[in-house]
Amino acid sequence: MTAARVVADDEESTMRAIIPSLWFDGNLEEAVEFYTSVFPDAKVGDVFRQPDGTPVSANFEIAGQRFDAINGGPEFSFTEAVSFVIECESQDEVDHYWSVLTADGGQESQCGWLKDKFGLSWQVVPLEFLAMLQDPDAAKVQRVVDVMMTQTKLDLGPLRAAYRANAE
């Protein structure tokens, strides 16, 4: 038996969910309310409170993915090392999420990346763009990537033009 094996040979192993846990500095409840207002079919789960009513931890769900959140304090903050990708069906959907997530102190970045008002990084990506990147024509892909590198919010118009352009 190797060190990685944690169940007996005659037991069945069932993988439980892997749940992202987000650390907030005193604004957990505001963050949970914000995220569940941004995405359709999102919902708040349990909120655990101190006797004085201060939230300690909570869980919520977006697009079927459960998230845990804690009011951990100022010791840690979000970085771009972890981001969440929003796959969008249309430019309108990209525009919507971009606008909502950069509002009230959010920050635009580059190549479809942004930080929301809590500092959490998101990638707002049209599915059509992802399909372009899978094209076997390396020249097409390079043209699309070159245009993407000039954009903050991904804009399908210029990306499509680059994709359809004839190689020079």
C-alpha cells in the first residue's frame, strides 16, 4: 500500500466535492450578497454568526458550484494567482459581467481579466474566443492572440476580424 492510498482495499472511495474557500476581511456578508446578486440561479446557503451577530463563515452557490467564505481578517488578500473564469455565450453577456464586476471599485486588467471590488480576480471569456483558440491554423490563432493582448475587456468584433483575416 502506498502512502497516497487512504482507504482499505475492500472499501469503495467516493470523491467528495472540492469547494473553493474565500477569505474576506470583515466584509463576508456583503461579498456573498454581491456574488449571489450577480449570477442567475445563485443562492446563499448557511451563514454562521458569532453571538453578537457578526458573520464568521458562510456558503453560497453560483452555477452549481459551492463556495465557502470566511471573515478571516486582514492577514491575507486575493491575488491573480487564483481567478474564476466566466464562460459567456455572447458579447452582451461579456459586457454585462464586465460592467457589474468592475463597478464600485473593481479594476479592469488585460486580456479579459478584472478584479472585483473585493479584489477577487475573474476572467470574462466568450466561448467563441475559446473556440478560435482551438483552430488548427496556427496563423489564425496567433492573429487572435495578438488582438487579445491589446484588449482589456474581450471584444468579439476585433477578435472575429483577426480570425477571419487573410494571412499577409
